[in-house]
Amino acid sequence: MKTFGIGIDIVETARIEQSIEKFGDRFLQRIYLPAELEYAHKMKHPALHLAARFAAKEALSKAFGTGIGKTIGWRDLEVARTGPGAPQVVLHGGAKEYAEKIGAIQVLVSLSHTEHYGAASAIVNIGESAD
């Protein structure tokens, strides 16, 4: 197994709040999948969790080397949670197709947030699985 790419991103929580105020559901539906919105809206401060997920999608697109656009869209990348609560990446559409094309065997993401920022780092590994 070898590393194909790494990515990192940080997002101001206020930027997410402003986008929600200005564009409402249009913004939310363009960026996030239903489970991501459901999770964030269960939290005391949803924008913190939405900012971290926004940063994760950016970091993942950097790790894949594509950015957000033609190959991978916002909703092609989902940040879910494992049983213990760790973030887990679920690939859809273009991201899933691209991961298969490059031989990705592992896609990892780590999230963090403070009152003012959401941050994420991502790694895409390719090659043979160690299983």
C-alpha cells in the first residue's frame, strides 16, 4: 500500500453560517447529503459540524488530486460516523468511480472544530490491501 495523496482544509464557521443565511436549503442541499445534515442538526451548534464536513470534502478532493468540480462533486463525498463515532468516508458517484480507477483501497479523514473553525485532513492510499 502506498499513499496516493493527502489533503487538508480549514473553514471558518461564520462562512458556513453566512452561506446558510444567504442561500438556505439551496446551499445545504448542494453540499451535504441527508445523513450529514441530520447529524449536524442534532448538535447544539450545527454550523460547527457542517464546517468540519465542508473542510473534509475539500481535503478529500485535494487528496484525490481533483478538487471539487468535473470529476468529484460535493455530494460524491460523504462523511459518516462509525459505531464508536470516528469519521468514515463514504464515496458516491464520481468519487467512487475515480477511487476505483486509481485503485484506492483506503480513504481516511480526520475532523476537528473549534468555535470559529472546522478543519479536516485526508489521506488516499492505493495498492494492495493488507487484510
